[in-house]
Amino acid sequence: MSVLITGGAGFIGANFVLDWVANTDEKIINLDKLTYAGNMASLASLQNNPQHVFVQGDIGDDKLLPKLLAEHQPRAVLNFAAESHVDRSIHGPGDFIETNIVGTFRLLESVRGYWQALASEAQQQFRFLHVSTDEVYGSLSPQDPAFSENNKYEPNSPYSASKAASDHLVRAWHHTYGLPVLTTNCSNNYGPLHFPEKLIPLMIVNALAGKPLPVYGDGMQVRDWLYVKDHCSAIRRVLEGGQLGETYNVGGWNEKPNIEIVNTVCALLDEMRPRSDGQSYATQITYVKDRPGHDRRYAIDARKLEKELGWKPAETFETGIRKTVAWYLDNAEWVANVQSGAYREWVTKQYKA
Ligand code: NAD
Ligand code: DAU
């Protein structure tokens, strides 16, 4: 038995692969294009582990995918691959349309071809799990209830619009072709292996480098934070027990304004790695121009997942953020590789030689 994951060299995908290998004996085939966000250094501990098979490639490659599926006969495909950074989607939406929409379409078609040719029992067991985001639901005002699975889709950024489109495709492939799909819509993740373009890792690495900590606008935008390992456990739970065609919201019940997050990171660094001049890292906070179209608040109502599948996060924000800051302090080499771009040389050496 095996499963195929796409985007398994990214932040959440790499955490998922590492947890999968730690928690199961099942083979995991990892298809990743290795864009700037894919980092094989995150999977260095699996280099000689036959349970993990890495393949560099694009989810939209309709020659490669049928070959890979036929060769490995996975019982499930988990689609993590995406362009994921909102700011990049504002500067250049093209890659987001290409991977998140066209790529998902092509992947669905490859998977449909594979699934339709399976023997009936394997066909019944098969699952396509699509990893999506709470951003598809748009922005909440302070008094609105948290997003439930029944909220209407109101995406506001090129990123969230492309993810919303991919969710619709997945839904349509279920209703029209009967493809056995599951979709998860999760809130903001944080934890180890997070690329330092996103809020929390950027604040940690900038603070340690003595650089400004750029807070957009008034810093009062609210996000609902979930420790990445909890997202991974939710995906495993939905894969095993989710109802076909259903979507499950995943969240940590941890709504916090950005400025509070940044102050918490600074306080933890003050405690664990105090600045040599005795000042707080919070003195590096700098308010900068707001993100265009910036969503004000996200919040996830994760009761369906808890009620139907018994899932709950293991970490509180306090335990998760402490582990995260400690991980960045203990993994200076990983951070330095990302910052220098050296992690990309590995790819050139390994795949282009
Ligand atoms: P990431 O940007 O860290 O990683 C994305 C990975 O996908 C990279 O390894 C990249 O190389 C790969 N990739 C990109 N385009 C590809 C293509 N065309 N073919 C194959 N591989 C490709 O993203 P992440 O933060 O790990 O997010 C993973 C998934 O979870 C995404 O679908 C994202 O929308 C979703 N999500 C993320 C969060 C979050 O807070 N990070 C929250 C909810 C949902
Ligand atoms: O909600 C889930 C989404 O969370 C995922 O679908 C996305 O893939 C993921 O990138 C994340 O999107 P956000 O835009 O919420 O994450 P980001 O870390 O970019 O920003 C978090 C908040 O912090 C947001 O309100 C913008 C703000 N911010 C971000 C950066 C990078 C700053 O104030 N300063 C910054 O430098």
C-alpha cells in the first residue's frame, strides 16, 4: 500500500511526510516541483529511507502523473501542492492560476483516469484529499461567527480566488464523475520548516538578524493559528474517516491580532536568546504600508471535524509557539540555507547534473 502526496517538500507537506513516516509503515510517494518554496533540506532525515520516494515534477504534467500512478498504485492522492503566499499572488498572480487552478484540473484528470481503471474494490477504497484554506470564505467583521463549512465562498486575493477555484473543481469532479474526494479548509499554520516569507518565521529570523519587524497597516488583522502538526493529524483523520464529497474546516480556536503574535514572538526571543544590548526585540517592530485588499479577520469553526471525526488539536497557541521559536533557534543551519538560497543548489546538483 502507498499514498501519493503533492507538494511534500513545502512547509506543511514536509511536516506531513515526516509525521507519516514516523507514524505508519506505508510508503509515501512525494511529487513536488521544487519551486522556491520546496526545500529538500526539510526532508534530509529521509534521504536513505525507502518508505519515502521523492519525484521532482509538476502536478500539471499529464505525461508524468499517469505513469507515476500506474507504477505506485496509491490508495490515495493528497494534494498539498500550491502557490501559497498571498503577497506573491498580488505581485504576480500568473503562477497561482497556473498551479492552483490549471494544475489542479490536470491532476484531477490524471487521477480520474487512474481511478476509473482500478478494480472495483480498489476503486471504492480510493481517496483524493484536497488541502485548502479558510481564505476562500473571505473576511469576517469582529462580530461575525467563525467560518463554518456552509459559509459562502468570497475570496478576495488572487491566491484565495485560485484556491476557491480549485475547491470548486474538486467538488465538480465528485458530483459529475463520482471521484471520491475530501476537502479540508484550514486556518493559518505555524511551526517548524516554515519558509521565512510568512509572518511568524519572518519575525523570528528578522529579529535575530537585527532587522525591522514589518507589521502591515495597524497590525490588528486577526488570524486563527494552528500548529502545523495538528493540521497534519487532522488531514490523516479526514483521510481515514471523512465522508466522501464533504469538506472539513480545520482550526485551532486561536484567534489573535498580528501585533499580539509579533509581541509574543519577541517576548519568547527575549527569554530564550536575549539581545546583547539588553533591549527587547519588540523595539525592532516597524509599521509598514498595508497589504492591498488585506482581509481583516479569519476564524474557523472546527466543530464538524470534532463532532464527526473526534479530532482536536493537541497544542495550544502557547505550547505551539514556544516549540516553534525553539525550533528556529535550534535549526540555524536550515534557516541560513534558506536565507542564502543554498537549499536550491542541492536541487541543481541532484536533478540537473
Ligand atoms: P508552501 O508554499 O510552503 O509549499 C508548497 C509546495 O508545493 C512547495 O514544495 C512547492 O515546490 C510545491 N509546488 C508548487 N507548485 C507545484 C506544482 N505545480 N507541482 C508540484 N509541486 C508544486 O505551502 P504550504 O504552506 O505548505 O501549504 C500547503 C497547502 O496547504 C497549500 O495548498 C496551501 O494552500 C494550503 N494551506 C496552507 C496554509 C498555511 O498556513 N500555510 C493554511 C491552510 C491551507
Ligand atoms: O489562512 C490560511 C492562509 O494563511 C494560507 O492559506 C496561506 O497559504 C498562508 O500563507 C497564510 O496566509 P496569510 O496571508 O494569512 O499569511 P501571512 O503569514 O502572509 O500573513 C499573516 C498576517 O500577517 C496577515 O494578516 C499579513 C500580516 N503580515 C504578514 C507579513 C509577511 C504582516 O503584518 N507583515 C508581514 O511581513
